[in-house]
Amino acid sequence: MAWKRNLPYLALLIAILFPIFVRDPYFLHAAIMILFSAYLASSWNIIGGLAGQHSFGHSAFLGIGAYSSTLLLLYLNIPPFLGMILGGMIASLVSIGIGYPCFKLRGPYFALSTLAFTEIFRIVVTTTETIGGIDLRGAAGILIPLRKGNSFLNFQFADKTFYYYIILAMLFLILFIYKRMEKSRLGIFLSAIRDNEEAARSLGISATRYKMIALIVSGFFGATAGTFYAQFFLYIEPILFSSALSIEILLVAIVGGAGTLTGPLIGALMLTPVSEMTRAYLGGTYAGVQLILYGAILVAVMMFAPQGIVPPLSRRYRSLFERRA
Amino acid sequence: MAFFVIQGLHKHFGGLVAVRDFSMTIERGEIVGLIGPNGAGKTTLFNVITGFHSPQRGQILFKSKNLVGLGPDKICQLGIVRTFQIVMPFQTLTVLDNAKVAAFCRTRSNEEATQSSMEILEFLGLKDKIHLPAGNLTLSQKKKLEMARALATQPEVLLLDETLAGLNATEIEGMVETVRKIRAEKGVAIVAVEHVMRAVMKISDRIVVMDQGQKIAEGPPQEVVRNPEVIKAYLGEEYGPA
């Protein structure tokens, strides 16, 4: 029993020590991308997993976060760490605007309406060169000027290890929040809405209200991922708003296990290396290969673990331990 | 002040009239059996009372407050709760958490919700199942859970939609006892839609009969079953009044 209880700490220890032993910048980059996907998918997991509302519009929050903090930095000289919080708040406000009409719909109709929203954002940003004196630069995207050295004020680091620890801390924070939320009154309400919205409403739960709260929280954290992305790549473009990216985010969570704490992390560990490796080894030559592999993994998961990888795993381990006890 | 009054309720879906000028009253702590052939409009009536459908005409007055236009969550908070004909447990939640969802209707405190849920689950004999996922229960246990959840919201009016359907004779006996106990110990007024006549006759203080959306008879159980209109509705024209 003991080693199982300590498993999360062991994983955390490995994660903390990883950059000390692995000095190869390529692997460090890949590790950062895995943690980034896990973080992003975890933010989706609040509305998509816990509340069971499969939003196809999560990239809208990513884009809003990236553009908000970048524009605040370029025009008002607001440090990106502060811009990250402000971007999160902006995304939360936008999520109310998205949620209000979309929550009138259920299931696939809800999914499609959120997909439409993020596509609207993508098209507007792609075609807008300048708005009210602010250069969005349309399809060309925005470059964030490079600063020298490692600076938390600028959220720019020559040493990638900094980014690694920042995203690790962010992931740890969101998993902590998710865990707290799951067992709270709000979390139980959201699970009830996910399992059966009709029954939940008949027991006094205002479904719209609690789904909205989940979307606001989910949008906030999705936007903070956008700021991290912007400061890591120092370049943002309208493709951040694309529905294709939304689908990648929710695939990570669903393959791992939507509505489970560790699902997004497991999903990211499986899928992100695939996309990173195909990008590294095949480059631009076989552009579709990544999607073929994604598709194959998705089909396998749907056939053998329709709830995602985590639920059957945790069941197996639980029964293993019960038998020994 | 009347406790619960339905006046001239009317609900149609397109050309189909499901509830037609329906009126009835319920007294505090009363058990009313609501019977009628399939398609008589019983479940629609429940859906309208609990705010899942809004009626085209009519009023539903609970302690003088009109419920028409309120959502299901508001109506539940006022003290009227229903169970579903097709059981709707929260599959992935444990039995305890299922009850807690409902208990949180009255309290924000986790301890209070847990405590009142435990009491109700014990009351309904589900105490040893509390840590099971609700999806793993048998049908009769799921029906009890459905009832436990409804009671956890501390209602004044409980609407039971075919709680006995699909249960075997022993389970029906147990459930009838449970319904009686609920009224006796919680003082809740109960409206029960039922097809199991023997059970309805046994538990109801009063029976209301619906046919084609209308109330065709009302009265004590023994009287109602001899009513020619009722016999006609159930058995057809040739058995009706000559």
C-alpha cells in the first residue's frame, strides 16, 4: 500500500530532478511541451471532464491569453506574469459571453457552438491588421522582442530550465485545484450535472449557473497557458484560436481519461511525444503522419478503454491492493 | 391558506393535449394515488409541476406561491421534489455523494450534508452501500436511492413516478412500507403515480384518476375503483356505464 500512496511524490521528484540529469535541449523542450499539454488539457478538464461539457472551443481561451498578455506587454509595458492574470480575467469575461448562448444547448450541439466561437475568433484575428491603434498584424502574427538573460520580470529565459520549472509549478497548481474542487460542493454538483443534468436540476441545482462557473475557471486557466506559450515561443499567431488545436487539447484529456485528475497528464505523456517526434524526424515532409498516429491511438483507446486510460488502470490497481489487504 | 392547489392546468404539445383543464388539491401529509391508463398525462403533469415543462394555462399554487414559470431547481428549493419513472442515478458518483448532491440543496456545509445524507440512506436501508458507485446498484436499490435523494432535499411534497414498476412482489411490499414510513416520520405529502393497483389501494388516502389529460374521478380508494367512468377508461366502452 505504501508505495502506491507515495507514487505521486515519486513522480514529482522525478519531474523535479529531470532537468538536472537530462541536459539535452531537445528532450528538455519535449518535456516542456508535455507539461504544457498536460496543463492545457487539465484546464479543459474542468469544463470538459468534471462538468462533462465537451467544449471544442478551448483554444479560444489559449488565444485570448496569448494575445492579451502580449498586447499588454507591448503597449502598456505590463510584465507578462501580471498580464497572465489579466489575460485570465479577460478570458473569464469572454467565457460568460460564450457560455450564455452555448449552455442553452446540450451534447454535440454545445460542442459545435463552442467550436463556432473559436473559429469566429480565429477568422477575426486572422483578418484584422489593426484595431483602435493596436496592431494585431493579422495572419502574420506578433513577435515579442527578445531580451537578454534570465528575467522573471520579462518572463524570458535564455536557460530553458526556467520554463520547465514554471510550467511544472503551474501544472502542479492546477492539479491541486482540480483535486480540491472535485470533492467540494461545486465538484459534486458538476459531476451530478455531467452524469444526469435532468436529475441534477430536479434536485435543486441550477445547472446553467454551475456550468458557467466551471467554464469561467476553465477559461481562466486556459488563458494562462496562452501567456506561457507566448513567452516560451516569443511568437503568437491566429492559429492559436484554431478549432484543430481545441481538438488536440480535448484528445489529450480524453485519451488519458476525461474527468480524472491524472488523465490529462497521462494523455499528454502519450500524445505529445508523438507530435514532437514526428515534427522532429519528419519535419514538414509528411505533414499528415502525426494525425494518422493520433487517429490510431484514438481508435485503440476507444476500443479498449472508452473512458480513457486512467479509469481502467486505477480500477486494476485498486483490486490488486484490495486482494492483498 | 391552501397547501397545494392546481387550477385549470393545460398543457399541449402541438396538437396533442397532454393535460386538459386539470385541477386538484393536496393536503399536508396526505398520500394521493394518481392513476390512469398509459398516456393519460400523469408524467406530463409531474413534468409541469416540477418546472420541466411550462403549461399554456393554469396555476400551480404552493402555499399561495405560483410555481408556473419557475425552473426545476427553484421548485425543488421551495420544497417540491420528484423521482423519475426511469431511474436516473448519478452513475459515477457513490451512493453517499448521490444523496449529498440533494442534501446540498439545503446546506453549504459538507459535514451537515454528509450527516443528513447518512441518516436518510440509513432510513431507506442503503447504509451498507454508501461507498459503491450508484451505477452498481440493483434496480430496487436504485429506486430507493432515487427516493433517498428526493428526501435529502427535505421536501414538503414528494412526487413519486412509478416507484413500484419493475419490482417483484417482495420488493413492492418493502417499498410500500417505505412510503408509509416516509409519511409517518417526515410528514411529507406524497403524490404517487402507480400502476400496481393493489399497492395504490393500500397506501393512498385518496385517489385521483386521469384519462386523456383530464381528471375523471377522485375519492377514497374503494369508491374510485367502483366508479363506472374509471372502469370505462381502463377496460373500454362495453364495461362502462350502460
